[in-house]
Amino acid sequence: MSYAEAAAKGPKQRSRAPPVPEIAPSESESASLIDVDSPHVSHVVSDFQDQAIKTETQAERIEHEAEDKARAEAQKAADAAEKAKKKAATKAKEAKSALKKEGKALSENRDNPVVIGNAVIWGIATVAIGYGAYQKHSEGKLDWKLAGTVAGVVGAFGVADYFGSKWLLENKYPPK
């Protein structure tokens, strides 16, 4: 005879178990809940369930998680700084090589009449503007209107010089 057959011959089972009794919550000032994470037994206030952090262990865990997060963010920032530093070093090398290339081209063309003419014209213009500004300042007549007018004239002259030099370099005196 099997166990199932023996159980079937026994008394009839109730179809439903009786309900489990429940404890009614009380609103007393303190409850007798024990904080198992603390080294000693302590009473917990009745608003324990409403508190965000309920135990010292939980507080320590949250603190450690915050430290780990800060450490990870610091490492991420350090990695980004190292990447930016390498990128800046690469850009600096590229700029330095471009300047050397431009300097070499200028050095090779130092006997080109367009380069010599530009150097002389801009040197004389700089000295003349500086002397004129000093004279106006000494007389007390240097103001923003005059400075703006001179800046506009210098800008217009720069544009004309650029296109004139470009035409001369392409047609009459090509660079080496």
C-alpha cells in the first residue's frame, strides 16, 4: 500500500485552514523593536518605518556607496584629463610643425619683393600710428572716435594689402 492510499483512508481533511491572527499596530511612543545591527539592544521609536535610514549598518553602507561613487567619478575625471592632455600635446606638436613649415616658407622667400614690401609697409604703418597716437594723447585729443576711425582704416588697408599681395604672389612673384 502506498502512502497516498493510506492517507486517503484516514480522516477527511478540511478544505481550508483557519485564518492567521494579525497583530494590530500600535501608535505608542516607542516600540520594542530590536536593532540587530547594533552591539547592544536598543528601543526603536514608533516612526521607525518612516525613517530613510533605519540602522547604522545601512548608514555605513550608504556612506561607502557614496565614497565608491565619488572615487569612480574622480577616476573618470582623471582619465578624461589625461586624454585631454594627450590631445593637447598632439595639437601642440601639429601647431609647432605648421609654424616651422610657415617659418621655413617665409625664410625661403625672404628675398621675394612682395614679402619685403609688406614688411616695410607694415613696419612704417606701425611706427606712424604709434607716433600719431602719442601726439594726440599729448594734446589731449585722443578719444575712442579717433581710435575707431584709425582701426577701421588699418583694417581696410589690411584687406587691400592681402588681396594685392595675393595677386602679386600668384602672378608676378610666385613663392619658391
